[in-house]
Amino acid sequence: MPPLTDSAADGAAYDIATLKTRLRRAALARRDALAPDMRLRAAEAIADLVAGLDLPTGAIVSGFWPIRSEIDPRPALARLAARGHALALPVILDDGETMIFRRWRADDTLVAAGFGLSEPGPAAEEVAPDVLLVPLAAFDRHGDRIGYGKGFYDRALARLTATGPRLTVGVAFATQEVDRVPTEPHDRRLDLILTEAGTIRPAGDPT
């Protein structure tokens, strides 16, 4: 196949972005429609799955503070803390591009931040997590995810993995699954995906 011209490449990128937007909106609509009791059961199911992960002793694990209709990872984080793991939460820096991770304990006070986030304050220690529980809008069984369109995790993972491997674990409701996520060169694939229906070990690219 001949190489894409600049205009063709631009068109392909636009098509991928448009398809991601459509998939994201549909998956989030399904997520928004879930009943409260189902959300509670799903959070506990995720906690059970996280508790069963074979993580290195002393591994630092980053989670996230749920926003909007995201699945609640806090029961899972409590299980990890009980096992002796140090915890962290993501923080978006003032440049609006860079995401770092700061140490967090269950009794720490969080500060309100952009995008509706709650974050550890600047006095909290910055850490490089070994394991990341990653929020998402949609996912497929190949380990590809659609986030919220800002690229924070893709950039953070590119920086972190430059110094060593990291385990990335997508955390979501089963209803957020799609047949196939269109990918771009900067997209980072997940190592595992946990939903209330069980653990998905990505199959990689179809042959």
C-alpha cells in the first residue's frame, strides 16, 4: 500500500478521533444508567479481584478518586493498604498536561482540582507507582482503552515506563466494553482489565 499523503493521514486521524468520541459517549451513557445498588456490588467485586492480584511486596499502587459515574475503587484501595501497599493518587500539574502521582492515605485531606478531581495537596510526597489502577471510558479485550480525551495517562505511562516496567490495570464496569477500540500511536495498552464480571487478560492484536 502506498504511504498516506498528509491530507489522507489527517483524515485518518480525524476519523479515529471521531469514532473514539462516539464510542466514549455511548459507553458513558451505559455507565451513567447503572443503578446505585449495582454500583455498590461492582465496587466490592472489584475489591475482591484486586485483593487477589499477585503484586510484589511493597509495590506502590496508584488508584483514582471517582468522578461522575466512575466505578468506585476505594474499597479496592482499602484492601491494598491492609496488605501493606503504599497508595497514591494522580495529580494534574498547572500546565494542564502533566500528571504525576502523590502519596495518599485514607485519612488524608484532598484538595479540589480541575476536571472535578480530588487530589493530594502539594505537601504530599511525589512517587512513581509500580502498579496503576486506571479509570477509563471504554475498553476492548485487546487491552486498548478510551479515556476522556486528554491523554494524561498515556503521557504519564510513557514517562514512567522509561525507567522500568509498570503494571497497568483498567478498572471499569462490564457495560463499558466495546468490540474494538481504534488506536493511535500514542495509546498505551492495559495489562489487565477488571470488571464486576471478572478479570480480562488482553489477547493482543487479532491475527
